[in-house]
Amino acid sequence: MFKRLLVPIALSDRNERTLRTALGLARQSGARVTLLHVIYRIGDGELRAFYQRLMKASARKLDLTAKPFAARGIRVSAEALIGEPAVEIVRAAARLKADLIVMGSHKVNPRRRTRGWGTTSYKVGMLCQCPILLVK
């Protein structure tokens, strides 16, 4: 059913469930997986060297994250981008013709319904044209 999975991740330890879910889906469907990390841009010009270091560190971390996929015979690629995360995820999904986005989302307290509307996962859910699986 799904042939191209996009898996946006933060480079932290909180991705374990999301990555496990994406790995299972990819194995079941034979999908190709693209791991994506978006570095939030906070400035220009004078921060160029800083962003270059972040991109190198991100590439190393993404390569490590991709190894369990490749070890199981799953076609996996990884990329890091700089920009506003929700916008870059939606653009990447369109460019890669993703069938499904698998991404993490924090739990929202139902008693505080006005909070959580500005999250990256909410924005992606509203803007993206393909299905999204939110892993909590």
C-alpha cells in the first residue's frame, strides 16, 4: 500500500517509537524510507558557519539512524534541511511523492484544548496532501 515513507525526526532520543513504527510499516509494505531532519533557521549571514556545523552533525546522526533500516534490507535515505520545520516537511513530502508521513507528536492535554495547535505535527497535518501517521 505505502511505497514511499517520509519520517521527519528531531535528533533526540524521543524518536524511538516513531522509528520503530516506520521500520515496521516499511518492512510490511516494502516501502522506501526517507529520514528527514529540519534545522530551524533563526538567522542569516553571520550564522552560516554555525549552520554548516549543524548540518554535518545532523548528517552523522541521520546516517546512524538509517543503519537499522538498511540492516533489514529497507531502502533508506536521509537528508537534513534548514528552514521552518513544518514548511520543509510539507515541501519534502511533495517533492518525494510520499505516500505517508510517519512522525512523532507529543500528547496534548484535553483540559487545555487551546494548547498544541501550533505544533509542527499539527501544521503538517493541516498543510500536507498525503496521509500522516502521528506516533505518540
